[in-house]
Amino acid sequence: MDWQPERIPEPTPEILEFADPEVLPPLELVLVKGISLDLEVPQDANLPIALADVSVPSFQADATEVQMPLMEQIKQELQNVGDEDLKPARIQMGLLFIGVSALLLMSLLLYITAMHPGLTVKQQMLRYWSEYVGFVGLGVAGLMMLGREAMRSPEISEEGDR
């Protein structure tokens, strides 16, 4: 009996030939002032309205407004935003916080029951307390936002009506 193992010859690796990479021309920097970019936009596209279109139609705009820089127009628009204009956004953000918190808590519960079915309630709380506290905190933050919005007093008009 021969106790020496036979050596298997190692195959030589094939030498693959790769195609040469394509030589690209170098990039050229072009001044922004010298280019006008015209993009074709379909009529049914849902695109944000341009800032110039929001303020005043172009045929009614003064020459000074047309020449006004974009940053100044943005600052002027932001000064016109009042507390009542932001009310729907605050309510939506509060509801979003609450909804995301509930969704995350339910997914945590589903994960725990599916992946760790043998854990007791105490073991679940010990292992996943940080996630639980974070998700509950997110929901409480949303409730605080909604409560703050509900407690705001409505603006009193000049006649004293509410």
C-alpha cells in the first residue's frame, strides 16, 4: 500500500485579453453665463412652479422685479409667509411622526415575535428597550406637535371676532 498521496497538477490560469479602455477627450470647463440650457418639458409634467411665475405674471412685472436677484426674491417670499400658512405643515408633520412611530412599533413587535418566539415579555423588554423607547419618543413628539397646534389661539381679527 502506498501511503503517499498523489500530487494533482495545478492547472495554469488562462491569460485573458481585455479590450483597451476607450480614450475620452478631456473635460472642458465652460462659463455658466455663456450657456443657455433649453429643456423640453411635456405639458402634463408635474414640475414645481418657477419662482418668477409665482410672484407676478411676466407681462405685469416691473423692470426692477425682473432684474431682482433670485436670493432677494426668495427672502421677500419668506417674509410674506405667515403663521396661518404654516399650520397645515405643522399638523402634517405631527401626524407623520405619530404614523411612523406606530409603524416602527408594529414592525418591532412583528420582528420580535417572528425571529425570537421563545423570549418572554421581560426578556423582550430587556433586549429591545432602546428601540422601543426611541419609537415611543417619536410618537410622543408628534403628539406634542399636534397638542401645541391645537392649543394655539386663533388670530383675532380687528373687529374682535373669534
